[in-house]
Amino acid sequence: MTTYRQAGVDIEAGDELVRRITPLVRTTFRPEVMTDLGGFGGLFRFQAEKFKEPVLVSGTDGVGTKLKIAFLMDKHDTVGIDLVAMCVNDVAVSGAEPLFFLDYFATGKLAVDKAEAVVKGVAEGCRQAGCALIGGETAEMPSFYPEGEYDLAGFAVGVVDRPRIIDGRAIKQGDAVIGLASTGLHSNGYSLARRVLLDEGKLSLTSKPADLDRTLGEALLAPTRIYAKQILTLAAECHIKGIAHITGGGLTENLPRVLPDGSVAQLKRAAWPVPPLFAMLAKMGKVEQEEMYRVFNMGIGLVLVVPAEQADRVISRAGELGDRGYKIGEIVAGPAGEKSVAYV
């Protein structure tokens, strides 16, 4: 008699994973959560009475090939933070409070310890963002993924009062551009980074290059910074006109997404310190400067556009909230119908 386990799917392992992660998931619950794990859908009582015109904001993303570093290091308790960060940061830049999160974990053969470590990171990310982990899916698909590997996807939903939506429409010439420091590469550009550092550079993840204060593997696995709570605080206290989450596409392609037509974000490259890891990538891979700023965040994980007279206040308050901020440029006039980033 042929069983599902013989076909490569271990139902008992899945049940064991649910048993282990249930306490982790519960640590993220908010008062609005109405269900525990095990149902077909997560119930969340949306408190619309708190808002005049509530608008739901959603986002989805993954971790990308940064997962390859986790596989090589056999360290899986931080990529869950990356997963949450990539989703909730995108939701928060509209001024939205992240409410709940769902994750999708897919693998060829379920390794319970490894999957538990991933969910531990997801739960930590949700706690940092203030959102509830109310559901997810674990898919065991034999022969579909290489042995020992998995993929992740995340889904976040937030809410913002319509009058408080941050969309960049009020940005004008003379506004200041503030950058908040990243914690490293975050979760973008890893295909290029792995090629330069590991494939061509032949570096070991356990090595400690002279320019780094930790091993290369630790630097590459540093979790993406979650800015959700800081954004909500800054938006409540300051006039934030536009926010850009610097992900794939770097500063060059992400900042224009929040700019109105006819404007240019003129950035001063010398206005903030670029972490050594980026310099290593540029030097070892002979990566041109333009390409570096188009692929990587270059040390800036979040950009805020504010009135010039509020720049110092925003930087100071961000520091109190745990984020190093820099005035990295200003908004200037550009060609009609266009929006871009220029470096000086």
C-alpha cells in the first residue's frame, strides 16, 4: 500500500511544526485577532470606528536570493525578519499601520527544526512591526525544490485614515530629502553580491575581511531594518510629504516612485557614510558607481521628503527612535512630465 509519506509528504512533520510554532505566533497577536492557528482563515476584527475614512493598504514580497546565504550558513532564524520587513515597510510608507501578516513557506522535504527557525524570525519581525501573524501556509512539494532549500513569501495588510495618506503629492521644490540608515544590503541585490563576493571573489562566508567588523556571512545575513513604528511616530509628529522604501532598484529607481512629475531629487553622495560592504562590492566586482546606486541601497534603507525647515527635527526624532538620519539632498525642478534622481 502506497502512502503520502512514501510519495515524499510527511503529514506528521507538518503537525509537529504547527505544534511548535503556535506559541511563537501567539506572541504576535493583537486584541483584534479572533482566531488561533488551525482554521481555514485568520479572523481579524477591524476597528473601523478608530478612523474617519479607513483605507486598507496591502503588500506582498519575498526574500529573494538572500535565502542562498541562509542555506550556505545553515542559519534560518533571521530571514523571517527580512520577509516581514519587505512587506510591512512597503505598507508603512503610505502612512499605514500594519495590522496583520501571513507567510508562505514552501520546500521539497519539510525539516521541522529549520522551518521552526524561519517562523521564529517571522514572529520577531511581526513584533517589531506591531502586526499580528494570523496565518500562513507550509507547502511540502517533493522534487520541486533542491534538497535543503525553501522559498518564502509574505503578505501584509495595514490601514490608514484617508486624510493622513502619505503619497508624495505635496512634495515641492526646496523640500529636504532625509535618509535613514540601512542595516546592510537588506534583501536586494544578492544575485550580484553572491557573484562578486563568492563566485568570482572566492571569499568564504566565515572569513572576516579587514573592512568588516564581523564575518562576511554575518554581514550578508544582517536582517532588513523594519521602519513601520518609526514611520507612524514621525508622521504623527512631523510633516512627512513622501516616503520611499529603498529596495530593488536602489535609490535611483525607488525614490522617483513617490515624486510628483516635474521634480528631481538631487542627492549628495558625500552626505552620508556608505558602509564598507558596498565599497567591497564595487571594488571587487568593478561595479560602476551608477550601477551600485541602481542595484543597492548604499546605506540608506528609507527616504523621507519633508519641508526644509523640519529636516533637523525629523533627523533628531528619528535618532531618538533608534534610526540614524542624514540630510542627503533636496527637491529641485525638473523637466515637465518627468521625475528622477540626480547625484552631485
